[in-house]
Amino acid sequence: MEKRESKNFIEQIIEKDLADGKFPNGIITRFPPEPNGYLHIGHAKSIVLNFGLTQKYKGKTNLRFDDTNPDTESIEFVESIKRDIRWLGYDWEDREYFTSDYFGKLYEFAKDLIKRDLAYVDDSTPDEILAGKGTVEVPGTNSPFRERSVEENLRLFEGMKNGEFAEGSKVLRAKIDMSQPNMHMRDPVIYRIKRMAHHRTGNEWNIYPMYDFAHGQSDSIEEITHSLCTLEFENHRPLYNWLIEQLGIYPSRQIEFARLNLNYTVMSKRKLAQLVENGVVESWSDPRMPTISGMRNRGYTAAAIRNFCDRVGIAKRDNVIDMSLLEFCVREDLNKVSLRRMAVLDPVKLIIENYPEDQHENLLAENNPEDETAGERKITFGRELYIEREDFMEDPPKKFFRMAPGRFVRLKHAYILECSGFKKDDNGELIEVHARYFPESKSGSDTSGIKAKGTLHWVNAADAMEAKVNMYDRLFKVAEPLADKKVDFLDLVNEDSLNVVEGVKVEPALAEAGSKDHFQFMRKGYFVRDKNAASDELVFNMTVGLRDSWAKKGGK
Ligand code: ATP
Ligand code: MG
């Protein structure tokens, strides 16, 4: 991975803490996903940060599922999250926790607050509570239920837990100060009634803690030394600190950093869920999704994603990162690891007139010029080949260094040819290109003295295999699909984000492609085998083109 020279502000804080001897047993961070969707590239940023820090400084990172909201959470999401973190290259060992495991402790914390007259049961309706909160300019007003006795509060809270009250009829609120400028400190709701089964605790609980109550306390229970979260929680920090102080529990230090935003996509799980539910994409793992599993199916590597997160760095202000930076990192890694192969996406026959009909020969082709250990493979050559339709022009401009009558071109790993003609059908459609080859111009032992400026990829018609290729484009037509609140982001989806190309001709070595192999189709881009295709079908997903195509298309 790229090494950064300067330290980001979180590393500086940690180094100071360590120098001050605050954490002799090492630091502890955590990655706390809510299992209500698949992880996306924004989560990768948080994972790389949290696990990266405890690799760099002596420490441990916990995985904690923040499962306080039974409506939207499921085991499928829990499993996918674990798979994705492992794939990214990180290990939480045996420290796999669930906030739901702390429901008992959290309930005791709440009772502790009640006993010290720091929390009360409020029977106000949600609208009344909202109205009583005031606004940034106007202070809130005290609830008529604020002065209930400790005994009554304890009894009612227990009743809430035991399912004696209807959903929405009562909440537990912290008793702080309705006139505080920070809205989160105006007697926040910390428990609500929900008569709903939880994916882990079943029907045990009729009440569930609010995120703000569960999250900070869970950090304390696990003795997290540095609790890293995104900027929108900065305003919640005074509340977390208040609770820690009142309860006298482990003082985890919260530090906020800017969330990762990428253009031409959306990142919130709620929005991603809408794309899945509306059939815009096939699933959470569709290669067009900004999810880790989507990117894996697309052919992105874990190393590329880690490197991307590292390059983006840690900021204190929100910004939008260009998709081309992510693609640059993917290309950089794939250039090192991918096997070079030849595939003709839009084939047209090439007939070598002076090559004997019954003759075939084997040629050697390197698998990866960037990696000597990758070795060579055999490719076959014969009289009839396929080349790309766009590599021929009947009447080309001067600088067209491909096939055109009278011009010379080299076929990769093979011979130099001179184009001698072509054939069209009745509709004027090109059906054959004709050429003559120079036997003494064989790659590696060329004594012909002929110059050919262009080199084309090709496959031998005799043993070419038929494949299908999924080509991808950006998922949205605009850079920031959520910028205009009046427009439904689903209306901004790019209808051409998937283009299935059939009838692709590929060299036979690609039939042995495993799902973990990455390929560079020469002159075309990087590809990976589609894991979801039937095993007797050859289907490839395009990972990324060879060059930045965003600038060309007017992307910012
Ligand atoms: P979403 O809006 O996508 O649902 P979330 O923050 O609600 O995101 P969580 O599952 O609660 O998702 O997040 C788990 C962790 O990942 C949190 O610590 C959160 O701060 C972090 N995280 C989520 N999105 C991003 C992002 N875009 N950039 C950096 N960190 C993120
Ligand atoms: Mg969330």
C-alpha cells in the first residue's frame, strides 16, 4: 500500500495519547455497522481507517453490529457485512459484538438515570414532543410529565418493558435542559416502545434504546479508546459525554471525520435499498452498485479499494471525491495483477489469403509484461481470424494505423499483414477483411524490415470461444443525484448503465478463467468472469477501461 508521509489529525491525537502514556494496553477502535443493508465504499473508508490505525499503533478493532432497530435489520445483512470486511483484508478475531447483547446493561443504565432523577417517562405524543423541542432560535418548553416522581418513573419504565403500554404511547427521556442551544441536549428520547421481534433477541424486549443512547454506551462497555465517527455526530458529542459523566462509565473519546462522498452514485443504505427494491439494479451486489460486494463482482480488488481510501485521506470537512480517482486506483492494481488476453468484442472475419487453408501454428504470448512469474500461454494462428470491426476503414484518414486497403499492421504476438481488400454484403455491411501476411515478420524473430505502426488484437476463428460481456457505465446521469431535493434521484438513473454485448469472440485460454482471475482484454479494458452466470456460459463483467473515460464524457 502507498505510504503517506504526513500524519492525519487522528493519528496525531493517538500519537499524543500514546506519548502521554494514556493507553499502556494499546488503543481500541471499532467498526459499528447497522445491519440494515450491504456495506458500501463509504464503509470501506471507515473500516480501513479503524483497522488501519490499530495495525499501525498497537491495538485492536472490534466489530460491533449496531442492531437497535428491528424494523430494517436482518441476518442476511450481518453475514454480508462479515464477508465484506474479511474480503477487504481485516480480522476482528473473536471480538464480534452486538449492541443487542447489551440491551440488559443499557436498561440498567436507563434505570440508573431515573433513580438519580435524570430521566423521566413522557406520555406526550410524538408531535407534542417535537413542538416542545423549540427551534434553534427558540428554547424548548418543559414537558408536563417532566416532574414525575422517581418511583412513578421506575414503575412506568418497567411497565414499558413488560409490554403494558401501546407503541408510541410513552417514551423515556433524559432530563437535561430544554433551553440548551444544542437541540440534542433538550431532553432527548432515549427509549421507545416497539412491539416487534428482533432478529437476535426475538420477543424478549418491548422497548428499544435510541441510537444516541445505545451507541455511546456501547463504546463505553467495550472500553473503546477512540470512537471514530462521521461529522454529523459532532453535535451529538455533548450528549454522549453527558451520559458518560452521569453514569460514570468508561470515557471513550469521540473524534469526527468527514464522510466519503463519491460522484455519480449514492451512498446511503436507504437510497441503495430503493435501487434494489425498484429493480433499477439486480441486487445489492450488482456490479454497478457502490457496495463492496458490487465492486467485488465488478472486478475491483481489495488492494485497490484500500489504496483508494488511503489516498483520499482523512478530512475534517465534507467533500465529494471523483469516481475517476477510485478507477485510477483499480487500474493501477489491475495493471500489476491481471492476465493479458485477447477478446474481440465486435468481430469481423479477417482472411489471410496467402496462409494455407489447412495450416495452423502455435504462438507464445506473455501473460503479463508487468509480472515475469506470470509466464506464457499458447495461442493458435490460422488463415481465418477475427478482428474488431472498428479496426478496419475503407477510406481512412492518414493517421489511422489500423486495417485499410494497402496499409500495414501488426497482429499482436503474430505477423505483419498488408490489407488487400474487403467484402460487403448487399446492405453495405462489412463482412470480411482480406490481407496478406509476411512469414518472416513473426513477432520475436522479425527479419522482414517492414514497418507497421499499429498493433491489433485478434483471435483465431478455428478455436475462438463465444462469450458475453457486460459493459458498465456510470449509474447516474448527473454527478450529484441527491443535490436537487425536488428531483427524485430514481429519475436520474442512467438507463444505459448496463450494456450486454453478445457474440464476443475470445481466445480459448479464457474458458479456464476462474472467478478470482483478473484479465486485461488487450486494448479494451479490465474484465472479470461473472460469478453469477451459469457455469457453462462464458460471461465477463467489465471492471474498468484502460484509460479515464470520465473526462472524455464530460464528467467532472
Ligand atoms: P448509511 O447512511 O449509508 O446507512 P450509516 O452511517 O447510517 O450510513 P452505519 O452502518 O451506521 O451506516 O455505519 C457504520 C460506520 O460506517 C459508522 O461508523 C459510519 O460513520 C461509517 N460510515 C458510513 N458511511 C460512511 C461514509 N460515507 N464515509 C465514511 N464513513 C462512513
Ligand atoms: Mg445508520
